[in-house]
Amino acid sequence: MAIAYLRGGREQRVLQGNPWVFRSDIDRVSGQVEPGDVVSVKSARGRMLGCAFYNPQSQISLRFVTFKNEKVNADFFRRRVRQAVEYRRSFADMNSCRLIFAESDGLPALIVDSFGGVLSMQCLCLGMEKYRQVILDALVEEMQPRGVWQRDDVPVRELEGLEQKTGLLYGEVPDRVEIMENGVRFLVDVKNGQKTGFFLDQKENRAAIAPFVKGQKVLDCFTHTGSFALHAGHYGAAEVTGVDISDYACACAAENARLNGLENVHFVTANAFDLLKEKQAAGEKYDVVILDPPAFTKTRSAVEPALRGYKEINLRAMRLLRDGGYLVTCSCSQHILPPMFQKVVLEAACDTHTQLMQVEFRTQGRDHPILPALPETQYLKCGIYRVSR
């Protein structure tokens, strides 16, 4: 096995459990190696650090698969898949959960979601791509799915030297499958829906709104296919308006509402920023406002404009809330760390002369486990606040 040596002093993050090594931290690689191969990793002084996928084309050139000096082969990855599935079986609905969450499960850049007997699989690094069939076979053995669909239509694959692809990997996959989440039924477009088809990471946060929406007037911005809005209706809201910029998303959301027999939930196609401004100008008030926007930045360089965007929508949402109402505000931008997000929400409160009482500050569900050594794995923030003036 080839050996990658790090520059002097660059091993500290690895010793703390961070599985990423950037290209600039590598001194040299000795021995024959092809991009995507597993290499041994050593410090500048020769200390063994573990084994990692190596890809000189990627900015993250080393992705650790183990911090031990052990054999990395097909059996190794079969064990990892089994461990990931066994963990979810201890608490999750296996027909509606994330089965594999990349580095958090020791399977770098690999995402697998389970939707009603169908698996959606996404592989974002070259090393893991080489073990795709091993992973697929292990998943079929563990889960016995109806089918597995490839969702590698992600531009970041090109940074790894991989092409974008979608298609059938195993069995049969219908255009849409039905799942149940917290008692709410959803139709999931595994083949063409955003990311892997549905945002499972908010499952526990959607359940957390139940005490605050019963009998209330609710506005759900960036509703996508209606997940928060339908939960609010399911939990007894008097009136729910879901807003999304996509006609297709709103049509899917309306269909999901009909599937659940929720006549108190309706959807509007609009730019959420504009709609918030219009409703504020009209003097409209809500008991609960939910903000669950897509990531405002995917790079560290765009953090500042992203923070301005988060401040604006939170500021406008607070102005729409009645005294004693509730704000449910989220961010899935991994570069916006929890303290940064909490700070921008507080700044919006100060500008609107609003007092906030934090009811809960949450993150992604347990099927998206967090590595404390890799802050990027804690990407989702969800704050529930009671507002008063």
C-alpha cells in the first residue's frame, strides 16, 4: 500500500478524529497509487495515522476510512454498511430514514436514504465509487429493497473527476413511492426530487412543532413539498399557508395535502422574500412562522451575504408574528455554524424590538449522526422561539 506523508504539524486534526486532509497538508506520496486508491497515512515523523482514500484532484485529497492500521477491502466495507443499518434499527422507521450518512458512518461521501422499500444512493468521492458494487450488494443483503436508484446528479462529483449520473442500480423503482413520517403521508419522487428525493433530516424537528401549532394560523416559507406545512395541519392548525418558489414543488405539496385529507392547508407559488415583505406591508399577522430555506451558501467565501439573507427573512418573519407567537427558523448551510446562526437571529430580534425566548435549539435527526471532530457534519440548525414585544 502506498503511503501519504503529511507536512510537519498537520496531523493534529487527524489525531483529534477529523477524517479530512486537504491537498495543501500533504507533503508527498510514496509508492504506486492511482486516484481513488486506499493509502496508508503517516505524519511527517512517520507515525501511523490510519488509512484513507487518496485523490489528488480533489481539494479534500485524503478521506479517512479508518484511524487504525487495518486491511481495507470488500469485507471492511460490508461491515461498515451492516453497522450503519444496525444503528438505525435501534430507533428509526427503516422505511423513512437515512441509512448511511457519509463520514459519520465511516463511509466517506456516501449517502443512502430509505423511502418505502426503495433506496436512493449517492456517491460523491472517487474512492467510494470504486466500492459501489460492494456497498450495493451489502445494502441489498441487509435491507432487501424493492429497488435502488442512483442519484449522482451532483456537480461536486466533477471535482472528484466523476461524471454525473442517475439510473436504476437494482430491482425496480417507481416514479414515486409513499412514506409515512410522524403519521403524515408523503409521496416521494426518488428519481427527480431534490437531493435524494426528500429531506429526511428535519423529521424530528417537524414533530417538535406539535405543541405550538394547534388551533393556530401558520405560515410555512420555503415549504418545498409541504413537509412542515402538512405536519402543522396534521397537528391541528386552524389554517396553514405553505410558500415555495417552485410551481412543481407546490403542486406536489398540494397532492400530499389531499393524500392526508388536510383541507386546512393550501400552497402559494411565490418568492418567500417578496411574500414576507408583501404580507408585512398588508399588516397581516400569524401565530407561527416557519422558515426552512435551502442553503444560502455552499462555500466559506459566501458566508457574509448568506448571513444577511438569514437576517432579512428572520426579521420579516418576526414582524409578521403576533405577540406571543412562535418562530421556527432553520438553516442547512454547513458553513453557518450554530453560534453564527443564533447570533443573526438575535440581531434580527434587536432590529425589530422583539424579545426572544428560546424554547428549543435543535439539529438534524439521529439518523444523521454528528462527528464532533468534523463540525461540517452538524449542518442543520433549527431554533424554536417564542416572541414578545
